Amino acid sequence: MKSYHENEVIVINDKNVTFEFENGEIYSNSKIMAEVFEKRHDDVLKIINSLPKDNFTDRNFAVSEYKDGSGKSNKMYKMTRKGYSFVGMRFTGAKAYQFQVAYIEAFEQMEKMLRGDVATNDGIIAFKRKPGPLKPWEIEIIITHHKKNWGTSQIAPLVGCSESTVTRHVNKYKEQNNKKGIENG
């Protein structure tokens, strides 16, 4: 699998949830989890710190840091989907349940987008991208779904770009294949 170090954002509970791609793994973090679940970050840290130190925690929780408004560095954890699920199970109630489902679906959507599988947007989760040129993996998503006969209006939301951007990349792909004598989808 490819190694990405870019961040992408999905919205859950009106909060921007950042996902980081690193060495073939998708991560979110404890700070964002606390915001989405409307919990104190130190309470989320207590849950993580109370877990046994073993292979599971080593693989699914990585100590990291963030800077607060004053510039002070604070501890947080990067978490895989398994790490997130494990901590998320500790939160109870109807609202927590909705956020757990949305967070798990967000992880799945990011995984599907990386694989080029069908990714749906049911209004709970929306893909947003940072402004700027498309990254190679985003172009791969466009081409993969074009080959599956998806229309530009279906592909654009997957990548978070305009239909004209999708059309431009599909046309570029077709031109390259025409030069090589390959039939286009």
C-alpha cells in the first residue's frame, strides 16, 4: 500500500475530523475524538493511559502532540480504527452511539477511497479536501471510478472537487491512453 503523509477531513457532528495517512495506515487522534464526542480531552487520555501496554496498544495508539492556543505542546494519541473503536466503546448513550457509527463509517469511507471502492455519502459524513492541486491518490480515485462508468457528478463528491476538475483529469487520462493506443473506459 502507498505511504501518504497528507491529512484529509471528514465532518462528524459539525466537527472537522482529520484523518492522517501514514505508511498505509489511517489515523485520527484523541483530541478530535474528544471534540466529536463532546468529552474533555483529559478524560479521553485517561481511558487510553489506563489500557495495558501490549502489542494491541503499541499498534493502535501512538503518542503525539499538539499545540494549544498559547503555543504550549500537549500530549495526544494518534489512533487507528481499532484504537478508536476500543476507546469509543467506553462512551454510552444515544448521542455517543450516533457518533460511534459516524466515526466508524468515516474510517471505512477513507479506506474505500484509498482502495477505489464505492464510497457513499449519506449526509452524516461529508468528504472535504484542502484547497490546492489534487494529490496522486485523488486522481487515482477519479480514474478508478471513471473506469467503473461513474459520471462526473458521482465522482466529484468522492474527491471533494468540482465536476470540471473530474472532467479535466478524465480527459487527460484518455489522451494519455490514446497516445499509447489503449481503449478508454
